[in-house]
Amino acid sequence: MKHGKKYNEALKAFDRANYYELGEAVEMVKKTATAKFDETVEVHIRTGCDGRHAEQQVRGAVVLPNGTGKTVRVLVLTKGDKVAEAQAAGADFVGGEELIQKIDKEDWFDYEAVIATPDMMGLVGRVGKKLGPRSLMPNPKAGTVTMDVAKAVNDVKAGKIEYRLDKSNLIHCPIGKVSFTEEQLKENLEALMDAIVKARPSSLKGQYLKSITLATTMGPGVRISTAKF
């Protein structure tokens, strides 16, 4: 793949063959960010899991201590007194079957997170094929299928992110913005890694974390030593 001049200049700032400590990696990623917009800082984790086996799936959620730097619009699918609870908590869209029909018929996706109460999941399942590919399908493991909608909304607004294996057994997660301080990015990454380490499948034999790479939206990846984790 061909890269631009700025990308190639950024490569000269560090040794791509090296593995860096977490603090060093964060410093380098911030230093090599050259885009004119506030780039997202992402972590890419290669695992030794085999996601084809249900017992080796890794999935969960964590609230980043310093948030993600993004404003997240939240849709809550619920009914009864939970509607007022969700609205009071600051949900951007709240409703029941009428909003599910809107998703189904109008391909409506003006939100970045979906929370549902358990009594709505039978209806939500109808639009699973539309929400799933966009990583919007509510899930109990991620805390987005719950009766405590106020807490769920507050967590998402505060910077809650989901982590899960993709088809290549990789986990990709945002941990903040280039404008964050090094300490804020480091704290966010440590919180995420702590959650992922705790989520190690008990059936997994061999190495769990094979590689960890930190990168900005437009920048090169810096490899982090897995020894600490």
C-alpha cells in the first residue's frame, strides 16, 4: 500500500521493529500525528483466541476514565416508565416499536449506541440484521440490554466502549483523541487492557495477547510490549 509523504516522515520517528513501553508508545503516536483534524487514537490487539469456538469469544465493555473525546448519540428502545427514565438520563432518542419500525423501513441510523430493556428484545431481533453489521445490536455482555437504562445511558455518554473479537481474532478499539494528554491516553489504554486481560477465555491454551499496536487514524502503528499485560 502506498502512503503519503507525512506518513513516511512519521515512520522515521521510531523503529517499527521495536516493542515500546506503553508510555513511550503513547508519546510517539501523539508526536507522529500530522493530520489537520483531531485524529482518533486506536489500539489493535491480535489474540491467540479462535473465535470460531463460542468458549473463546472475547466480548465486553469498559468505561474509559477520560472518555473517548466523541459525543455519542444514544437510542433507547423501551416502554412504560422506563421511557421517562431514559429521557431524564439524557438519551437522544427514546421509544419502542415505532422506532424499531423506523429502523426497519427507513434504514434510520442517526445514533452511535443502542440500549434496550429485556422486554423489547423480541422486537429488536427483527432489525438484528441491520443493527448487527454496524455493531449497534444491544447485548447483555456489553451492558446494553438492561433494566437500569439510566446507568447504561450515563456510561455510554461518559465514554463506554465495547471490545470484541473480529473474524481475524483481532480487537480494535478507540482510546481517545490526539488532543488528549499522554496521561489521559495512557489511563484509558490501561483501563481497556485491564478489562481485556480479565476477559481471557479459561479454555484458551497458549498465548492470549500476541501483539498490541497503537496508531492514530492517519498515522503508522507503534508496537507495544505485551510483557506488562
